[in-house]
Amino acid sequence: MENTMQLSPLEQFQKEVEKRQAELNDLRLDGVTKIENLKNEITNVKKNKQLDAETKGKLVEQSKKELLEAKQVRDERKEDVKAKVNEFIAYIKTTTDGFINTKKEDNKTKIAELKAKFNEDLASENERYKKALEELNANKDENYSNKLKDLRVEHRQLSGDLKVNYADKVDKLKDELHQLYLMRFNAIEAANNKRLPIVDDAHQKAENYLYGFSWRKFLLNNGLYLAIIAMLIVAIIMYAAQRGGFLLSWTTIVLILNQTAPKVFLALGVAGLIVLAGTDLSIGRLVGLSAVLTGMMVTTTGETSVEFFGVSPSFVGMPLGLRVVFGFLLSIVACVVITSIAGFFSAKFKMHPFISTLATQLFTFGMLAGITGNSFTGSPDSGVVQAVSGVMGSSGISVMVIYAIIGIAAVWFIWNKTTFGKNMFAVGGNPEAATVSGISVFWVTMFVFILAGVLYGIGGSIYGIYTGNVRAQTGQGMETDAIAACVVGGVSFTGGVGKVRGVVIGALLFQMITVILPYLGITDTNYQLAIKGVIVLAAVALDCAKYLKKK
């Protein structure tokens, strides 16, 4: 009792938490805890290759019997455990609320004192500098310039030290408060069998966000989004004033979704290259290539008007379904071949993708336009148009949106759930360290280019069918929108940073800008391109600023 009286309230709380947690652990030992241990044991036995089938069977059977007994104990003690957990969590919350509220008030007082002291010290330093400057100006000599420079450097240094010292002390107070929150959530998590209740989990996330929040960081990370939102708000107001309606109607939203769908494939393809700190200038020409190859296969009659060396190929003898499949496969293979060439030169000779893809861009368009004479393919079959880019029911949403969602899910899985995806980010972040870790930078780079080719082939084929009568010129400049979607979506040109959801959001935002600019009175496509260029420059500038700050 004497020792308890000597403890601080916080130490008493920690002792009580340890005591109650030990009681809960004892109550769970032969039930919940044993069930978890037995399940792990059964899994380990099944995976153990050193045991024969008969031994595994006996061990698993024995564990299952013990499991049934443990479940019975768990059920018998369920209400008792639940009551103790609820009582324990209520005690944790009530007690920590007191600590946290007291600390908050204490921090307010101390921060106010620190700020007053900082302002006083800063004013004193400014006064010292002012007097020293007056004295220096009154006694000028041949070393005046050097002395003035030294004085200014000293003043900046001392002022900076005061600011850093003040910020460090404030951060320390915030850290102490945050530690109380961490103690609270850790205790609740342990009491609730290593799981935070939904409300407390949300509270913890909010606290962690507020703890690490700063306006400078927020504006750096979201400045471009805020500018786009501001542009959207202005467009909504102007549209309402001019036409008396709401700009973001269902029709407008559907239009944005439908026009974004094929472009998402292109953005996802180049995103992988940007993660590797590269880019791709050949996207638009590969769209033209895949659109022409697919378009000539799916014409209404099987006859195409596009000419290869003056001859128009005929596919009349092939069933339409087979022509569609063959057209997509041909486009994907062609795009993969082109991107693989660029990838090889980048991976093997350390050539920057800017150069390798510029070369493949020129080669692809030059050969395609030369061989076909830049002739049109002819209109695709109406059934194919309906199946690939048709509208679903009365919603107005194109089936392309479904294909885009499937593509997004596939790329998300590759990026986040495969070894290749992890290696891609490792190579993009630090290729030297990745090499030391045993990752083949060459093959990771090649596979990223190959994946990009697959996505370009699919996106270009869908876009070609959606557009209709296409030629080699189709897709010109589409690399701009694809790359811009990535940088607006947070894929860093410095490498190793990027998320699929960011790419998708970037693609939607960039398409939204294209749709809303006319409502801002900017109908000239030349000015629209100029604005897009400014947005891309701003996005990359913010990305570089974050990189420099991190360094």
C-alpha cells in the first residue's frame, strides 16, 4: 500500500492495467488463446514436409479434439469475458480521458508561455541586430561589405535557432500528448484481444492524422487538387448563371466516365514506367497502331479500306467473333513488341525511356503511316461497337467502364500483391539497393515495359472501336493526358512512389478539366492545351518540391 501511494496517477493506472490484463489473459488462456494456438499448430503440422501423412493425421486429430474442448471453455466463459472487457475498456477510457484533458490544458498554458518567450527573444534579437547595423553604418571602413554580410548571416542564424528551439519544444509537448493517446489505444486493443473496436479504430486514425498534420505539408500534397476543385466550383457557378442548371448532372458525370475509360489503360501503362523514374512518349502512336490493327479486323463486311503497300486485306472468311479476338491479340502483341524494344534499350544500355520511347514513337508512326498511306480502316461492325463501347441500358454508362474497372483491379493486384509489383517499387526507389538485394533490374524494367504494351494494346483497341473509322493519325498526343493523369494522381517522377487509385483519380480529374473548360468560356482547343500544360508543370513542380524537402 505504501508503494502504491508513492506512485504517480499515471503509474498507478499502468499498474492497474497490467493487473486487469493479466486477469483477462488467465480467463482466456484455456479458451480463446488456446483456440488460436491450436489453429496455428494444425496449420504448421500440415505444412511440415518432414512428417509423414499418418503422423500428420494423428497430430491434427489430437489438436482438433483439444480444439473442441477449448471452444467449449470459450463458450462457457464468453459472458464473463465480455463483461470484464467492457468494464476494463470503460475504465481505460474514463481514466485516460482525465489524463488527456489535463495534458491538453497544460499544453495550452505551456505553449502560450513558450510563444510569449519566443516573441520576446525574437524582438530582443531584432533590436540587437538593428543597433549593430546602425553602429556598422556609422563606422564604415574598407571591410564594411564583409562585416555587413557576417552580421546578416549571424542574425539569420540566431533568428533561425530561436524558431527551431521554439518548434522543438512545442513538438515535444505534442509528442507527450500523443503518447497518452497511444497508451489508451494500445490498452484498449490488448483488452479487446488484439483488436480495436470500430469507433476506437476510427478515433486512432483521426488522432494519428491530426498529430502528423501540418498546413505546409497538406498544401504541398493537395495544392493541385484544391486548385482543380476551385476551378470546378467556378465552372459550376458560371454554368448555373448562364444556363440555370447544375453542371455536374448525371449526363456530365457519365460523359466523364465514358471518355476516361479507355484512357485509364494508357495511364496505368505509363504509370509503371514513371514509378521507375521514366516516361513514355510513344503512347499516342501505339494507340494509333492498335486502333488500326483492331479496326481493320472488325469492319462490318470484313473488308477494310486501309491499305498495306497499296493492298487492302480481306477477312471475309473469318467469323466476326474470331476477328474481334484476333484483332485485340494482334494489337497487344504489336504494342508489346514495340514497348519491349524501348524497354530493352533502357534496361540494357541504361538509356532514359524519354529517348528510347521517342525513337519507337517516330519509328511506329513513320512505318504505320508509310505502309498504310495514313488511310482509314472503315467503320466497325455495329455489334462489335455495342459489345465494346455500347451503352448499358438507360444509365448512359458505357460497357467500357466495366472493362476499365477490370483493368484497374488487375493492375492493382499486380502492383500490390505480387513479387513483381514489390520489385518494381524497389527498383524505382533505389535501383542500386534493389540490385544488392538480388532483384534483376533488367527483367523488372522489361516486364514493366511489357505490361505497358499490353495495356496500350487493350486501351488502343477499345478507343479505336469507340472512335469508329480510324487511321495511323489516331491517338496523336494522347501520351500527354496519360502522363498528366499520373502526375496529377501522385505518381512521382523521382521514382518508387505511386498508387493505382491515384492514377485513376488523376485520369478522372484530367478528363473532368477537359469537359468543364468550355463552361469557363475556354472553347478554343489551343487554349485548353495550354492550360493542361500549366497543370502538368504545376503537378511536376509540386512533386519535385516534395522530393527536395524529403532530401
